[in-house]
Amino acid sequence: MIPDINLLPKVDKKEGNSTLFYILLVILVVFIVGFFAWQYFTARNELNDLTVQQAALQGELEQLQVQHGELVANNKGSLEESVNFVKLVSYPVSPLIDEIQVQLPEYTYLRSYTFKEASVTIAVDFETLADIATYVRRLEASPYFSDAQLNSVANFVVSPVDSEEEEDELQKFNEVPRYAADIVLTIDRTYLATGGVQ
């Protein structure tokens, strides 16, 4: 009989499994390191982009702050001027409206009034031209106004007839038109400032 002598070392299956495990571990480590390297370079590029954007926004912020400072400096003076102008121009309007309405003749209607810096413009409807003259004379005599000027006078029909109906000549002859007048009144600021006391 021949003896069975094997001089080769025995190979265990466990060693093959451990080699495969180490190879997979190395591949996993390389993948993780590669992933972190990719994340690092991506974040670095984004940081560079954001740094450039921040510098641009910082420059824009400084420019806007300079513009804001200029506007505040300019508006401060204009705001003070505005307040002074309002103090200078402001006046009580209730006594003026009361005076305008008190002086109105009978059957007269005050349509509107517009106040300006030193005057008031009123629109009034009158029955006759004589009422207009009387009213302007009363306003000129009023201590609240230093001048009264008649700007315009226009006549109008109180109840216009529909276009389908025809007016007869007698009705047209008997119709008395009313008059709309625009009057500009210059305010006596001294009298108004004293509260109507001379």
C-alpha cells in the first residue's frame, strides 16, 4: 500500500469568504469616500457661488443705503416745508360755508364749493339774474371776503321736456329758466383768523 501524503496545505472555505468580505468592504469604503469627496467639491462650488452672490448683494445693499440716506435727507427738509405750508395755508372753513349760505337769497341752491389757498369757488343756482346781482353784492359786503367775482352765468331748464313730446309755443314762452353761476370769493384771512371779531 502506498501511503497518501499530501504536501499541499489545506485550504479552508472560510478564508475565501473572508477575502470576499474584505473586497466588498474595500469597495464600500471607496464608494463612501468617493461620495463624500463628491459632496465636498459640490458644496465647495456652491459656497463659491454663494460668496459671489453675497458680495453682489452686499454692494447693492450699500448702494440702497446711500440712496435711502439721500432720500431721508431730502425728505426731511420737504416734510418740514410741507408742515409749515399746511400751517400757513390752513384755515377754518365752517364760518365761510355758513356765511355763504346765510347770504343766499330765497329759492337759491348752493350746488358745490371748492377751497383753494386764498379763495373759494362756489356754484349756485338762482331764479333770476337780479338774485345773482344781489348775492354778489352781499358777498362783497361780507367781512369774510375781500372780493367776489362772477366767473360765469348759464341758464338751464328746471324740468326738461322729453324729446318725444313737443312743446307748444305758449308753454315755451311762459317757461322761466333758472341760472347757474360760478363765483370766486377771495378770503379775508385776517378777519377769518380773528374768528370773526374785528
